[in-house]
Amino acid sequence: MKIGVFDSGVGGLSVANAIRAALPMHEIILREDMANLPYGNKTPEQLLGFVVPIFEEMIANDCQIIVVACNTVSTNIIKDLREHFPDTPLIAIEPMVKPAAALTQSKIIAVCATPATLASKRYNDLKQEFAAGVTVLEPDCSDWSYMIEHKQVDEQKIAGRIAEVLAGGADVIVLACTHYHWIEEEITALAAGRAEVLQPEQAIIARMQGVIASIAF
């Protein structure tokens, strides 16, 4: 089976690599949209204009499932995309607010995300539904995707942001942008013994296995 993986940039490669390792019997087709980076400061209308033609091409190339490996796209336009492509399962990556809220002991979590994700209705719905009574810290990560995409990671700046949320009492840190998966090891080291770091690759793989089984039968 051909499985499409889409992201605005290099974050999708991390997700695609994880899927290939877990499901080597399937062909993984990765598509990125480097021309329109960054996505985190775009409007939903702009995002839809970028993404629809790419998904049309992926489906024309026989992708039976598409993993939307971009929190910004998933939180802002996934409903529109599902209406546009009703016959293709779209597996969306979303901020892991629910598991973070269930895991925290301090009742304080941190969500590292793009401005567009933080401003989205879906993200705020997740907070209202699953994080009632939990303080959600939202550090300024607005330049992280750019730094990662251009291999200009400012380790001191990232360390400062993580130090802020740790000082604020967060004991769970959510990586709500797939670009940030590339600095997961650094963030985990910075948070060692103080906070657990969550990202959704394994949850996405588990969900994919269910979708694949339903298609197969």
C-alpha cells in the first residue's frame, strides 16, 4: 500500500522515517512544501490553497492514506481537507493535550507550537475539553521551525524557553510541531528529571495500523 506523508518541511521526514521503521511492508511517499515555508504564520485560506493541489497529486499517484504530519494544517484546516477528499483517510497530527493533561502531576503542562496552531480553534477546543483545571504554558517558539529548517538551531535560545516552562512548574512538554522532533533529544536532555517530553509519532503509527486493517478488509 502507498501511504502519503505530508508536511511543510523537514518535520515530515521524521514522521516518515518512524512509519517506515514500523511498517516496512508499505511504500511511504513523502511530500513537503518548502516553497511556502513557514506555515506557522499563514492564514487557513492560504494553507488550503497550498495543500489541496499537493493532496490531489498524492491521490493521483495512488496514495490510499495521507498522514497530515503538520500540526498547523491539522489544527486549522483538517475539516476542510476531509470534506474535499472524502474518499481518502486523512490521519491528522494534533497537539497531545489529552495525554499530557492525563500525565501531569503538577497540573502544569507546556505546549511548544507555531503561532497558527496556538491560535486555532481545534487547539483551543482540545484545551477546553481535556485540560480543564490544568495550566497550559505556551512558550514563544515562533522561530524554531525556521531555525530547524535552515540548520541554524540556536541551542541557547531553545534552552532558555525550556528553562522558562520548567521554572513555571511544567512537568510535561508537548512538541506540537513535527519540526521540533529533530530537537527532541536536546529538549529531553534539558528537561531530564523534571519533565516528560511527548510527541505523536507512535500514536500516529498505532492509528495507521487500524486504518490499514480497515482498508484491507
